[in-house]
Amino acid sequence: MKIAPPSPDATQLLRTPEAAGIYQASDDAARALFQAGPAAGFNVYRIDLGQARDAKSLHHILARSLHFPDWYGANWDALADCLADMSWNEADGYLVILQRTEILQHADPSSFDALMEILKDTVMAWQEQKVPFWGLLTGDHPGLPQLGVRT
């Protein structure tokens, strides 16, 4: 019988740039990371996408929740630019928890897919700078790895 290695604690996990990525997370795991974020020097965002039913509403919610600058163009390129350059809101790392994403995924699958691609690209861009950027989706997302963290 194999024994799985213990899950790292939330602060330790957040501070590991090479572990950062896009994951599905239980409510408990997301809560543990949300609470650990400030101690790790992170900017932490918990965003309810329950009202995002298309690209326009998604951009509006993200711009407001992530405190994007006035120049944000509310399109996919502008979203990618803002997420890859958080100079108006610098931190040691970033944690974006997206809740109720299933609504957008069902209402506008192409916008959901575009968001996922941009988040993946954002993780890679920050990894090149040795800065952790985490995207957590609560709920059921079978295509994403499950995040294990001690709660």
C-alpha cells in the first residue's frame, strides 16, 4: 500500500511558484488558501461569477473585482495584459478564486474557454518572473487538477 505524501500547508503551497497553476478546489481548500494569502504577501481575490453569462458581463465583473485600471479595454487582449502586469496592485503573488463558474461555462462556453486559456498563459508569464499566480475554480471542473492542501 502506497502512502501519499502529506499535503503542504496553505501558506507554504502558495509561496511555491512552480506549483502555481489553475486548479479546481473544494470550498474548504479555497477558504484555507484565501485565509493564508495575506500572510504569504499575496493579493487575494474571491470573485463570484454567478452573474457572468457572456464575455461582456464577465469582463465587467473581473474589472471591478480585480481593481483594473481605467484604461482596461474589456476585451480578451486587455484581460491578458492586465493579468500579466499587476503593477497597479503589486504583491509577492496572486490568488484568484473564481466561484460559480459553471454558470458561464454553460451559458457561454467559448468565453469560459477563453478565460481558462488566459489564466493558463498568465500563470506561465508569472512563473517566468518567479512570482506565483494561482487560479482556483470552486465546484466541479473535471478537466482541471484537484488542489490538495491541508485545511
